[in-house]
Amino acid sequence: MAGGGLEPVQTDRMKYYKDRYNLEWISERDIMWPKLVADKMGYKLFDYSKSGAGIERYIRETYDYIHEDFERAKETIFFLELPVIWNKVDMWSNIHNRYLICNTDLTDSGEFKDLHLCDDYWYQPLKERMEIERELAPVLRESFTKTWSVKQYEKKILKNLIGLLGYMKYKNYTFYILPQAIQISYVKRFIPDIDKHIFYFEDENGGISNDFHNWSSQYKMQIRNESDGLFDDSHPGYFAHIKWADLIIKKLKNE
């Protein structure tokens, strides 16, 4: 969760929130729900999220985090927000000696159409993003057209996720899944008791929720709602993060 839609570089939105609500923030990460939960519970937050990144990157980052300090991992509460798989590829670049975000576009029939590469959509200068695409996109487009299948990619990443979840259960780590867009029924075939790790909770209106984006839409707490339609953005708004954090804290305290 990288606080999409509330980045301070979007100065028109920052001005709106200042004028309408007298609110300001330095970084969108300071107002997103994981930071609010960590602050209120007195926890340290490890935040590796990036706009446009997906499950493949999360799997890699989580294994790296565990490997860095196995004792720390035992004390960690892991939250897994799991977006769609197909358009979020974790791409290593030998030229840049680092992983890049690679987002794919599909045709109406579900075939590969195009891709986009960057380090960071909001905070990397446009010139740098364009240079990365100039260097890598042509050869990757040719390769993806010949070798990449969205169905096979989704299957591979889902199986890799199951491997991570199975390991975390084996190690008895504390983790919660917010399954936004994955086939949780497929996961249950391999890990039948995964339900205990799915973050279901009853909200104040009696609804059962586990998906932040769907919940913010249902209760009209998206940026478009907070701005009275001025910004047509379906990301959860500032006040949605506050309310969602309170619901998660309540759930954690009752576990």
C-alpha cells in the first residue's frame, strides 16, 4: 500500500485538502493505514511498497526481509495486500543493476500488447523513466510477445505465493492476507486452513470486509468522494486510511 492518489507531488490535490480540510502531509506514507496502525500500536513499520509493484515483488522483498534477520521476522506482523497479478512484473535489469517495475498492457483478447518500465512512477524524473524505456522496452516487447503468457505468469506467481505462505505458516509467523484480487480458493487447495490468516472483520455497519479498496468504494470514502468529484480517483481517501486503520487495530486487539 503506497498511498496511491495522495502523493504530495500532486499539488492540486494538496491544495484542495489544505483549503477544504486544513490538512497537510510531507509524504503519502505518513497518512496511509499501515503507518497509522504502527504509530497507534507502538510498532516499527517496515514499508517496501511502490506504486505499480505487485505480488512478485512482494514475495521477493518478504524473503529478503526474513533472510536479513530471522529473529526479527518472528516478531513481525506481516500484512499482505494482494493486487492483480497479470500487469505487475518484477523485472531485473543488468544495465541498471537493480529491479524495476514493469507493468503490462493486454489486448481485449488477453494477449500481451505493451509494457512500461520505471523505478518509481511518482518520484523518478520523467527523463530517467524515458531513458529506461528507451534502453529496455524494445527488446522486452519482442521477448514478451514471443515468450510471455499472462495465464502462465499468473499461475507461476500464485504458486510462488503459496510457497511463501506455506513457509510462513511452517515458521509460525504472524501474517494476515487482504486478498484483493487473487484466487483465494486456489490457495486453499494447498493450504486448507489459510482462512485463519485472512483478515476478515465486521465493520460498524455489520458488513464483512477484507479489501481496503472495495470497502472505501462501498462506504464512499474514495478520493473522488472526499473531493466532491473534483478528482475522479478511485483510490481510498485520507479519511478512509484513518477509519481502516482503526478497524484493523480493533481486530488486532481482539485476536
